Amino acid sequence: MFRKWGKAATYDDGSGGESIDCRVIKDQEVGEFEEDERVRVPRVELNLLVSEVGVYCLETVVAFGGVEYAVRKMLSDDGVI
């Protein structure tokens, strides 16, 4: 799936080392309920393969399409960040 629909991106884990080239699948305007909210708020969801980028951390930044996105949380532990 990532080979077919994934777009080129870079992944910076915040360690100060080199950024990692990876592929990303983007879903925009995915609604979710925030913890203390009663309305859905828009968010951008970027799917990356853990096998390409390694361990997730809060300092992670994904650069994709000329925009940098800070990773706030991992949605599931299924091999995709």
C-alpha cells in the first residue's frame, strides 16, 4: 500500500541525527474528540511505517509537501505511526 500511495517525506526523530527518508499516506480533516471537548476537531493524520522510521517520540517532526508536522500521538501499535 505504501509503495503505491505513499508520498516522499522526511522523518526527524529529534535526536539531532540525520533525517530519515520515508513514505507517508496523508488523511486530512479526520475528525476526533479531544479529551475535554464535546465537538469534533479537525486534524491531519500521517501514516508512516515503523519499519522505515524506527521508534516514535514526542520530538518527532515529519516534513511532507513543504510543511512540517509535529507528531502528537501514535494512534495504534500496529506497525504504523
